Amino acid sequence: METDRSGETAVKIPETKASAKGEAPLLASSKSVVEQPKRGWKKGIAISDFLLRLCAIGAAIGATATMGTTDQTLPFFTQFFQFQAQYNDIPTFQFFVIANAIVAGYLILSLPFSIICIIRPYATAPRLLLVIFDTVMTGLTIASASASASIVYLAHNGNPNTNWLAICQQFGDFCQSVSGAVVGSFIAGVILMFIIVLSAFALKRS
């Protein structure tokens, strides 16, 4: 308590904890409100990544199984003289089966890392690792599918300039199966590209 020259008395009021803190609790609350939608957005991308990986696994396994089990024998020849078409008769189709099997195996092994990204949406290390390997597997998938697509085109249409005949007129079931396998592989490649775009977008906003 102090008394000035005019005779008036001034009383000092001690500063309370609430006034000392000011609006700090309100600022912390508003910060948590702002960060919560961001965390939900990151988690939504991670969940989409996981679901897309499941779809890519199905497409890659389907393409591998379809190509690997493709076999047709023309019925109008004896057992000593037959025309038979198998995937392992063509090296490109062998590469297709091996490549898509590798991609399917990688996608299965990548699921735990995708789950980590769901649990920890702000973790950049597992997401960056997935982006690197996803890019490699996308290139492998598209390369095998494109190479096999060129063989399928020749099987359907042939090439008169080089006297390559269109074998799909005789081996219709074989060509139908390998065509479906190639389409499935392209679908897996497109899904992987979409996964890479999502992951890169999430990393950019980190």
C-alpha cells in the first residue's frame, strides 16, 4: 500500500496465476483443435494406402496365377503328335510370372509398414521407404506387362512382314488367359502409381 502527495492511497493487487498465464490455455486448446483434423487427414491417406495395397496384391497374384496356369493343347492330334501352348514356351511370359510374383511378395511384406503409417501418421521414415520400393516395383510391373502385351498383340494379329502367324486363331483359350493376365498386371501397376502419388503428397504436407 502506498500514499501519494495528494493524500490518495493506492493498493497493489498481486498478480494471480490465471492473469499471469493470460490466454495460454486458450492458445493451446486452439492449437490442438487445429492439429486434430490434420492428423485425421494423414490417417485417412494411410488407410487408403493400406486398402490400395490389398487391391494391388489381388491384381498381382491374379495375374501371376493366371499366366502361370495357362496351358492349351489342340484336341485334334494324337498323343504322339500334339500342338501345345504354355507360358514357359515364351521367355517374356516367364519374366512376366517372375516379376509379378516378386511384386506380389513385396506388397505382402509392405503391409506392416503401411499399418505403422496408420498408427503413426506423422512418421516419415516408413513412408519414404515405401515410396522408394513402390517406385521400383511399379517399374518392374509395367515393364513385364508391356513386354507381354507386345507378345499378346503378335499372337492376336501376327506380322506378315516377318511371316509370324497369329496363333490365337488356333489357341483361343490360351490367348484369352494371357490377355487377362496382362490386364491384371497393368491394373496392379496403375494402383501402385496411385499409391506413390498419395505417399508423395503426404510427405510433402509433413
